[in-house]
Amino acid sequence: MTSLPHRILQALDRFNAAHPWDHNAHYHRWILRQSPRRFGSALDVGCGTGDLARLLATRADEVHGVDSDPVIVSWARRLTPDATAASFAVADAPTELPAGPYDVITCVATLHHLPFPEALDTFRRHLAPGGTLIVVGLYRPRTATDHLLGATAVPLNAATGWLKNKGRSTAPPTSMTTRTRPADMPFSDITEAARTVLPGARLRRRLFWRYTLTWRCP
């Protein structure tokens, strides 16, 4: 017989599947607040359907979005009006990033797909002096704090999905059709490795199973 907690979790999974919302897009406005009011160039690594790149283009002279998935890059191009200062290309990070330097580099829900120290080092080398690296990433829960924050997010996640979809069942947005995988690094390891490559980097656990990293290039 299925236990009551297991049945509750199954019901919650069904509810969330019927009322999906993009956890990564939730942080796009926060990313914009970490960026200068106006800047020259930006690189969005793992751009997906291009939502963040188009948002950055409201402040930047040019934005380059890259993703390893040709299908999702095609979507990004189709969804981007011709007058938008954003372009998209298929490229594998960190080895095939277009040459910088960039004033802003963003990377959302992508870094756990990449070799962590090597990717951060590449981002560092592609930043212009005074440039800003902004990461929203995933981590593997390990500590009591991690699990408490995750538990806090569970009801908020369901409530947010309900409100964003106005109580209606709906299909996931196109931005949620990209390839996913679970994170394998705990937050403590991420923090240690990041500050080795990027001295002075600021990292913080966030709601909805995310962390943020910001770093200013000297």
C-alpha cells in the first residue's frame, strides 16, 4: 500500500505539472538589477529560448546568446524581433564561446552542465575590466539549511504556479523544454571552488532550488 506522504508527493507533482512556471525566468529581473543601467556588450551562456538575452538587450548595445542545442537556438531566433540587439549561435561552452571581452556575462541553470572551474575561468577571461559575471545555478542539497530552504519552497512553488497560471492547467512554456539534469555539487563545494577562481565572488542560496553568484572583474 502506498504511504500517505508518498501519495501527497504524487498529488503535488501532478499539481505542479498542471501549473508549470519557469523558475529561471523568476530571476531575470534580479539579474537585470545586477547589471549596469547601460553597457556595451553581453554574453548569455546557455541562452535557451533567448528570454534573458532579449531583456539584456534593453540595456546593451549588443547581446550574444549561445546554446549547445540547435533546436532551442532556432526558437530563440524566431522569437526575437529583427530590431532587437540580440543574436544567437550554437556553441559548446566553455570551449566555443565567442571572443570577448564582454561587459556582462550571464549563465542561468547551465553551469552544472559544464566543468565547473574551467567554465568560471573561461568566463573570467572573457570579461572586460570592470565587467560583471552573474550566475543563477543549481546545487545538490546536503545540509540542514539546504533542506529547510527546499521545504520552504515547496508550498511557495505550488502557490506561484497557481497564481501565474490563474488557476488554469496549462502546458509548460517553451523556455522549459530545454535539456535538464540534476546538480551534483553541493553549495559548499560550489562556494569554495568559485572563490578559488574568482576571489571576492558573492554567492547566496536562493528559493526554488537555486543559488546566485556575482563577481566583478578587476
